Amino acid sequence: LTDVYSSSPALGRYFRSAQVVYFSNENSTVFYQLEFSVPPSTEGFMENTMNPDFIRNVLRQNIYDED
């Protein structure tokens, strides 16, 4: 995850760290905590760039690109 987000054109400059919060072998579930450093409030930044769907889609696109 660190490589995915630190090299992202959209999120790389804001990304700080990723850590595993929970891992289960039983059902292949992993919860991560991502840390970003965001600039002072700018119109639409949190609603668009830091939108959970947008952040998730950056990872999803990276997975698709690897296939």
C-alpha cells in the first residue's frame, strides 16, 4: 500500500503512512489505516480528493493495472 499511494499522481504528495490494523487468515480480511497530510482547507478538497471512494479506487486501479 505504501508504494501504491506514495506513487499515486493524485495522492502521493499527501500520503504519509499505511499500517495494518486487523488481519484475519480465516476470511482473508485486512483493515488498514492510511494517514494523509492534507493542506489547509480548500474548496472541494476533502469532498473530492479525500473521498473514501476515490482513495479506494486508487488502490483498485493499481490492482487492475497489475493484471
